[in-house]
Amino acid sequence: MSYAAQGPNGRRNRLINALLAAGVIGASGFAALPALAAEAAQVAQTDQADAAVAASASAADAKSSDAQSGDQPGAQLAPIKITSGKTQGFAPKSVETGQYRGQDALDVAATVNVVTRDLLDAQGATGLFDAVRNVAGVSRQQLNGLAYDNLSVRGIALDNRSSFYIDGLLPIDNNIWMPMEDKERVEVLKGASALYYGFTVPAGIVNMVMKRAGSDPVTSLSVLGDSNGSIGAAVDIARRFGPDDQFGLRVNAMDEHVETPIDGDRGYRKFVSAAFDWRVNSQLKLQYDLEHIETKVVEQAGIAPLTAVNGVITLPAMPDPSRLLVPNNRPTYASATSQLVRADYTFNDHWSANFSIGQSITRRDRWAWVFQKYNVATGTGTLQGSQQNGQMYENKNVRLEVNGDFKTGPFTHTVTVGGTQNWLFQPDFTTYTYTATQNLYDPIDITKLTKSATSKAFYAQHVRNSGLYLFDQIDLTSRLQVMGAVRYSQYTSSQAGTPSQNINRTSPSGSITYRLTPNTSVYASYVEALESPGSAPATASNAYQILPAAVSRQEEVGVRTRLPGNTLVSVALFNLRQPSAETNTSNVYTLDGMARYRGLEFSVQGEPVRNVSVSASAMYLDAKTTESSDPTLLGKVPENTPHVTASLFAEYRVPALTGLAVNGGLYYTGPRAVNGANQAWIGGYTLFTAGLRYETRVHGKRVSVQANLENATNKRYWSAAGSNQIAVGLGRTVELTSTIDF
């Protein structure tokens, strides 16, 4: 039996073999295997099924399970129970993103970092950056995250319109707060994403997996608040119903009045989501996901670096992060609605298909602010506000995929062949500009704005991203696995005043994975893909323009091992070459060079010591511009790219007091250049967090109380750079949550 994961059908066969090996069924039970196989296919994507298979497929995993449960080696295995449960602990058993869906993490020939639900709960995560700050190489880009999270991975900015996904299938727009309360896990697939997802930046994609109904009912009510005065409530309800529990429904909702760490800046955030599934019969399963988000918040002003003098930019002193620079009666209103329908059909034990169709629409009436043209000594300068009503970002996506396995001689092939098409639309809107005098160090209340005589029109964009792809994973031996893949991509875009694009390209990739032991694997991969350098920032003269498609190339080698306590250790060495974009001296964001990103990543997730769960990561990155039309950029570090990032979060469950857990974390981001010419740098910083949670039972109901302290030392720091802005980090906040499960 191969150690390699082999897609849904391969996993089903491994499950049957595992049941035979465990003595759960005998040879006389083969008549019931088709029904068992169909049931296994229906839940093959759940972590519990993967955990059950892995536990009974190898002696090493069985011993690990025994150690965790307290059983003695050689004890009789308990019956295998397959449920739609959640991942337990900080370490994942499987990956649910892209072409790797359902595979054991040890069999993935790419860097995929998984943030589990247990880790999200321990940290009290309420937004996207709260989750991915645990991932090596992730940092903030341009903004401080008050309204939404602009992110950079391995020094490359993610595209808010094409780098973020729901359930690994539907691209959504990231120009809005992303709730974590309804997510089961968050995954970051680095580098190798374009072969499955098409035209996207080579940094990778962020996938948010929705919570779904499992075998156990859920009725949970939470009350939340913080030291700034925020107050809110959340509910989580899940049920399976109907004959044989064929229907499943999970509903999450939250409504919160928000008081930010900035004085006078308040608003709200709310969402409702539903995840429905229907096991129509032993072959067909349907799913429907819905998420609706609404937010209101005043966006703090970014700070524009001054013009360089003799090649050097003088940065201002660090302002007070609690002082609002903008009028508090000019908020941004945003809403987002995402819907995804998916059908999975099993033809037989070897072949299955899935089809999905979805739409995501984000709307904003926005006030964006920049503080500029200031005196670094006195702090007096100009506040510029951009009113951008009627912004809309629409993604429509359809995907059809067939998965199967077959043999050619002694070799087993697991293939995925599919096609996808995504339509991205952004309509016309007009930007109106206003100015006022302000002081960075001693802000005043802005009561009057002066409207500029000119306005800037944004013309509608239409983008179509289509692709056909084939992945063939070949088990050469029980330990050695190779994969070849190819994607044919077609990309078209049109926008008034911008040259239209119509690009076709065939891109290859390949990888090899070898299991040194049942719990240790090594891999090497090469990826060549049609990628997006992103779109121009709002501060550029060609704001929001999508840049031409470009080809990136990446090589990566890595090793993973699973230690006792389900502790997953990963090390990866990567080399990425990306056509680079910069804002030139004419303030035009253009693609005119090449950058090289070379680095080493390390991560540990799991329970290395009894009662202690850990999530740790680190990355060293050597990045520089290797080609450019501007010779002053050659050899320089791309903007907002730290050489080192690191994180460490640990939770200790106190044995002497059942239900009590304490935690702490540190997050380090190194210095970053404010532009590609390296004319100024923002300093590195380390943030500390602390937390305490207690679970008990009151009148038979599980009750928990939790406190999480963010930026525990109230450190003042520059949180982000890029796109001709720098941002001030937010101050200390205590977040409180109390939950009762009925």
C-alpha cells in the first residue's frame, strides 16, 4: 500500500484496506463495501477521515494515537468512526487547498501553511491577519489593518481581487474585514497556486474554509467586547437532520459595535453565514455556502513619505497611534456577499467529478486618507481625502473537475483534469479629492474640507481568466511519488484608456516526493506559471489598472516530519523569480523589471510536550531587484520586504486545574524599505500577546471565558509600508469573550 494520498478514490481504497487490516471487517463483509466506499467518498475531505486512515494505515501513526489516548502498545484498536468533525490541535492532518485537497500534509510538494480552528480559538482571532500572522513570511502591506488587511507573503503583495478564496474554489475580494468566527481553518498556499487558480500573484493564495455541520449538534452563544468599549454577540448553530442525517446546516452570525484603539473612531461589523449540504444518495452530494458581511469604520490616514533629498527620505517621528488624523464623520461603508454551489458525484471506486459555480460581490462607499507634504519637525502638513462612492468588485467563477486513479503496469496514476473560468468586473466610479490642514503630532478636529477642482474617473474593467489543467501523480513505489502538471491559460482584459490584453500560455510544473519513513517526507518542485503582478495602488496616476500578465518561475525543496503529539515540522528552501512592478518617477505603476526572492522557511505545529500546544514559524528572505529600466533600483530590496519574520505562539493547559489554559505569543517583523530605491526604512518590531481561558460546566452546559491581550507592551511601531505609504500600528487592546454551549 502506498504512503501517498491518492485523491478521493485512492483514499477510499486505503480506508477499505485499513478496515480489513484493523479487523473491523472480514472477507465476508465485501458485499457491503460499495456502500462503505460511497459513504467514505462523501466525507473524504474531512480531517477526521484522514486521521482515521492514517492512524490505521501505519504502525507509527497507531503508536502516536495510542500515546495520545493513553492506550498501551498492542492494545485492540477501537472501531473507526467517520464524522465531519473539525481538526484537533494546532497541527493539520490534511490540506484542503487547490490540487492538494484531501491529501496528507506529508504528501504535498509545496509550502502550505494551515491555521487550524483550535489555534484560531486560542488566539481569539477576529480578522484575517490575526490568523495568518502565524504563517512564515506574512506581513502587512500599506495599511494598519483597521478597515481590512492588505497582506504581503514572501515580500510580494497579494492582490485583493484574486488572491483570496472561500472553500478553495471561489475568489473573493479582500477590501473588507474578513470574519474568522465562521471559518474552520485558514490555509496559505505559497508559490505554486497559479497552476490551479490561474492568473494570480506568485506569492500564493489565502484560502478560508467554512465551518460545516458535523455529527454532533452545535448551539453556541458568545458575548464579546474589548477594552476600547466594543460590545457584540455571536451565535453558532449546526445540525444534521433528515433520514440518515443526509442534510446538514451550519449558521454563524455576529453583530458588534466597534470602538477602535483610535480615539473617536467607531463603527460596526456584522455578518451572517450558512453552510448547507445534502447527501442526495450514495453517489451525489450537494453543498451551498453563503456569507454576507457589513462594516462601517473610519479609515485612519496613511502617511506618504516625503520626496527624497540627495537620495534619502527623512521619515517623521512616530505619531501617537491613539490619535485620529481624519474627520470622524467620514466613514467607509462596505458590504460583501459570497455564494458558492458545489456538486460532487462518484461514478465508481476509481472516478469522481465535482462542479462548482459561485459569485462574490463587494461594495464600498469609501473615504481614503493620506497625510502628506508635512514638516517632519513641526508635524504640520496636508490631509488629503478621496471620496470614492460606488466602488464594486465582482467575481463570478465556474469550475468542472474530474478525479480518478488507474494503473499502467506497476504504476498507479492519480489524475485531476479540469477547466475553470473566472469573470472579474469593476464598474465606473469617480474619485473626488478634498484637503485640509492637519498636524501629525498634535491632530486637530477637522470641521471643514476644501474640495479640489478636479476629479479622477475610473473606467470599468472587464477581466476573464480561463484555464484547462491536468495533474498526474504517479506512485513509482510505495514511497516514491512524482507529479507532472500542465495548464493552458487564457487571459483577457479591457478598460477604457488602457490597452486591451489577450494572452495565451501553456505552463508546466513538476514535483517529486519521497517518504524516508512513514512519518517523514522530502520533496522538490518546479513551477512555471502565468501570474499577475497585481493592480496599481490608489496613490498611482494609473490607480487600480491591472498590469500585463507575466511569467514567474519557482524552485523549492523541502522536508516534513510528523513527530509524536501530532507535531508537524516543515522546512523549505525556495527560489522565486518574478517580473516586478514599481511606481516610477512619473507616478505610474508599471511592470519594468525582475526581482528574485530566495529564502528559507521553518515551521512547527502541534503538541511537542504534554499539555503544551505550539505554533512557531520563521523565514529568512534574500530579495533583490535583478533587472530594471531604472539603474538605481538594481540590487536593491523590493519595498516592504523584511529579511526576517518570525512568530511563536504557545498554549499551556494547566493540569492542576482542569479547563484552565494560558497562552503567550511573540511576532517579529524585520526592517522594511519604504520604496524600491531603498531611500528610507521603517524599523523592525516585536509584538507580544498573552491570553487566558477557562472552561467549565454550569448546570450541565459548557461555559468558557477568555481574555486575549494584543500588543501587550503597548509598543509604538510602523506596521506597514508600500504603495507610497507607511502606516502606524495599533495600540494595546484587551479582547474578552464568554461562550455558553447549549
